[in-house]
Amino acid sequence: MDLQTVPNALLCSSAKSIEELVSISKKHSKKGAFIVILDKDEKLLKRLLPAYLNAYARFNEGGMRSRDMGIEIMLFLAGSMNIGGAIRKVGARSGSEFIAYSNSGKALASFVKKSSCRIVKKYTLKFDCSAAGEVAIAGISDK
């Protein structure tokens, strides 16, 4: 996995179901790239980079709770180490509008094309120091 790649987040919409979108995202999550389909909750944006860094650290230490970087990021975003709970809390609920997050612009562009998504908005991600502490605590505690 390459931490040098630049994380990207898009607000997208699609007529496809979440199950279809997740399936397509998994096909484009390879060779260190990942795509996460998240709920349309812009409050998650400030937690994305800290969640990515914490998940990346777990990956390098061999201590991930899941076998999937996207799921690991969702755990930190949700502030819980319960996989099902994290998916319910921060995962997209419909394809009508959702946040697509990736560490690879190339993988994200390919996902958008293959899933026939419409890009509603491109987000500029900034590291939020206040959110970073909250996100890191999730890895220690089990809320």
C-alpha cells in the first residue's frame, strides 16, 4: 500500500443499488487501492484523513480488525470497532447520493465510469487535528 497517493472524496449519485456499487468498488480495490462507499454525511469528511492514517498504521502493524482497508477506515470513521455497527453507522444507505472515498484517483475514476455514477461534488480534504484525536481513540476503546 502506498501512503504517497492522494486521497480523494466525491459526492456521487447513481441509480444502482448499494450492493451493486459495493461490488463494483471491490473490483477496483486492488494493488493497494481502495474505494469506500459512505453515507452522504459531510461531517465524515473531517474524519476521513485521520481514519485513513489510523487504518494504514494498523495495516503496517498487522493489527487490522478486518481484511479490508475500506472496512478498517469505516471502523475509525464510526468510532467503533464493531464491523456491522460501523457499516450501519457510516456506510451508504442508497445510491441516490453517497460519498466515494479512495486513496487512488485512478481507481476512483475507474469506479465512477464502471458504475455510471454522476459526480455531484468534488471535496477538498484537509487534515483536521481536532478530529484526529477522536478517531485515534476509536482504535483503543471499543464503543
